[in-house]
Amino acid sequence: MQKLQYIAIFNLFLQYKTASKMKKEERQKVILEYLSKEHRVSSIELSEYLSVSEDTIRRDLKELSDQGLLKAVRGGAVAPSPIPLHYRKREKHDIENKKIIAQKAISYLKDGQVVFIDGGTTSLALVASFPYDLKLTVITNSFPIASLVEDLPNIDLIFAGGKMCKTSFATSSIETIDFFRNFRADIFILGICSIHHERGITGILYDDSVLKKNMIKNSNFVIALSSIEKVETAESYFVCPIKDIDVLVTNVSPDEEILKAYKNTGLTIL
């Protein structure tokens, strides 16, 4: 047994010795691989793991953050959202899991409700699953969602105007934000870019993140739609803390280990 312990210690020593001689590119590759498995990492952990100073790790994290490969945070880093930015790429991404999320979320929609729906492609999958006879008032800033809703005879559509963002195919200017201040929704269907149990919900686009924050403020109940790959990731623009949403709908079982921290906050997870 003692011999095996010596071998393990020696192998660990060789690993650290090799890591300390790594070139910057190799070291940063190891950091990204580590983060892909753990979703969050501290500078201290990386410093010890790679046998380099914390200052070196901070410089590495800043460079990787500037490249958009991770999100540097106080004391370490978290993974960024893996979802493509442009709508045309997102609409073809992870289609089957979006359908799973849509089927879970549809039970919250009832006749007579006023519903905010933002411009996410998962939100679009939910609208595509609407029963033909569902009676709602839908208020949206999304051109694709508006196009789907117009074919449903019992849904009243109110479209939020303003300047269209060409990466999201949705309006998100100051006029759009002011528009949503005139309404109070029973439910807000919130499509999200990133969600993290400490950093909350964050977004890639500033105007869109401000708009989401305003829609949350003017809603009685918030349902966040998120594939599991967005969980424990973070982006630059803060939308809201976890406590501001009522339900998180994912494509996996609520009992998954990665969701435990969210359940501990009292959040309902489907």
C-alpha cells in the first residue's frame, strides 16, 4: 500500500512539473478542457493544478475571456453559453430538445391569459406547439413568433415595435422597452442565453437583456426555458437573479445533479 502511495505522489509530481513547463497555448487549452467538465473554476484551483502563479492564471483567463471562450469572474471563470448568436443558426440547433421543453411548458398556458413571449427559438418551439383552439393575448417583440401566431384564430397578437436586431429577428430598442411598460402579463415566457446559480440569468446582447429585465418586472409569473447546455454558463449582461423566475423548464430530469443548486433555492424545475 505504501509503495502505491509513493507511485501516486511521484506521478502527481511529474504532472505538475510538466504543467509548469507548458507553453501558454497548451496551458489555456487545459484550462478550457477543465472548465468544460466543471462549468466553473477558481484561479486558486487552476494555479495549483497547473503549478503556476495566480497572476499567470488571471492573465490566461483574461485572454480567454477577451476571445469569448469563457467568462472571467471574480476569483475564477465560468463557461459561456454554447448557443450560436445568430437566429438562423439557433433555429436549427437542438431542435428535438426544444420540443421536449415546449411540451413541458405548455401546461402553464390557459385560456384568457395575457402572455409576454420574447424572441428565443425555444419560445418559438413553444408557440409552434400551441393547440389550435387556445385563447390568449400574446405580446411579443419577435417577428418569427408573430408570424406563427397570426395563423391561430383565437390568439390576439400585439406586436412591440422598434428597431429590429438582425441577429435575433426581434425588436429591442428603447421604443420596445417603453412599449412593454404599458402592459401587465399573467405569464412571461422567457427564453434565456445563460443561467448560473450564483450569477443569475445573463445575456449576450445588451438591449435584449434590458428588455427581458423590463418584461420580468411587468409579469406576474416567469417561466424560463433553457436546454441543459445553457445551465451553469454566464454572459456579460445581467438580466435577473434566480429568485426573479418562478419555473425553470429544461430538457432533462429535474433530478439531474447540475440542477441541485437551483432546486435548493426553492425554484420549481420541470
